[in-house]
Amino acid sequence: MLAASEPALIHYVVEKFELFSEYLDRTVLLDAYLPSSISDPASINLLLINDGQDLPKMPFAPMLDKLYAAGEIEPILAVGMYCNDDRRLEYGTADMLDFLNRGSRAKYHRKFVMRELIPFLKKRYLLPKVKEISFAGFSLGGLSALDIAWKHPETFTKVGVFSGSLWWRLKDLHKGYHEATDRIMHKLVREGSYAKGMRFFFQTGNQDETMDRNNNGIIDSIDDTLDLMAELKALGYKAPDDIEYLELADGRHDVPTWGRAFPQFLTWGWGTPPPSDQAL
């Protein structure tokens, strides 16, 4: 249910439900934000979001409703997945653990998304076909969304990474770490290949953190994001057609910042063109 202080929804409804995952061996709490009236189900876009527990804090539902009511975005069925205490294990990179062996359950999160959640949503909402499927997340959830989408370009078309944990690395900083080779997501992209139709949205904030590994005067979260974008460009992705970057001067590593950035992600990904001028 929406909090009493939130604006009433006009075109969207919010459903809360649970789905037991055989792969994760736990019940996953889900929030589904769906248009209340769709004439053609095949026109709807499915957006999956890690860390779904953060969405009501933005608040996400009024944001989505307002953009849709104003005709600024196409119809989107957004589904937020709540994490649990195993977040650092479930939200890593599925095929490569970090130097502390975090991400050990990420392969099960990927299987949950691909083999359980997406088929379940299509069945629950009578969507044998959707226009497209995209994935987004915040911090470590952003890393996870990018990792899963990168592994499955046949399924996902867009990825939203907000303050992504792109520092995720193979070695401790003080035990032989090399920036050029030891950042995991950069390595996965570098060793991957161009997939036509995939697009990427990255957001960072100048106050995301204070760390500066290489002492170049730029915080690591921005460096890591810009370097990953460079890896994507090396494969053939182009900005701004395929890559969008939003850097907020006062942006922090928190939900209010991501809430401010999310409308731009939505209009970037699913914005409707302005009406053409009609001859009088």
C-alpha cells in the first residue's frame, strides 16, 4: 500500500506479492507497478529493478504515474525485487567472485530472474509477449543488473546503473591490485562482444564517496563508471545513441539521489516523442 502522504495514483496500481524461488531457496517479496488500463499488452515494457525495497522511499509510484499521465513515457510494468541479508552474496557478478568471495549466490539470483521471475510475470499478467525487457539497480544492485543483462543480450535491451558498484574487483587494493585488469565488470565487458540494440544508462554523483585509489582527483565511483563506458565504446557502443551518462554535482550514494535521477532514466529509455505541429 502507498503511504498516506503520497499522491493518489491516476493511471497506475501497485501490487505486492511473494514468489518462492527454488534457486535462492527463499521467498522474494515483489512490488509490481502496472498501468491500470492497457489496450494492447504487447505494447508494454517490462522493467526489473533490484533493491525494490528502496522504490517506495523515492517515492517511485507517484513518479511513474505522473510521467505516464502526462504522456511522457510509454507504458511500463516495473517490478521491484526486495533483497535480504544475503544481498552481498546475491548481487555480485554471477560468473566471477570478488576478492572476498562475495557474489557466491549471484548465479542463483540470475537463474531466479531468468527462469522463475520473468516467466512468472508473463503468466501472472497475461503477457505472452512484451515490447521489451530491461533491468536497473542501485549500487551493488546496479552491478548485478548490468551483469545479468550483459550475460543475456537476447533478453534485455536497456540497463540502468545508479551509483553502480563497478569497483568490484578480483584482488585486494594492497595485494597486487591492478586497475587495468582487476575490476570484474570491466573485464567481463572487455572480454565480451557488441550486442546490437543494447543501451546503457549510468548515473553517478560527485558525493557518491570520497575514495580516490589512483589519486587523480576524481572519486572512484566516477572513474570506474567512465572507464566502463570506455570499455563499451571500445566494443562499438556509441554515446549518446547507446550510452547515456548523468553526473549529479550534489549527488550522494542514497535513495533521494537515485529518486531524482530515475525520471531521466525513464524518459531516456521510454520517452514518447512530442506531438508534431499540426497545420492550421
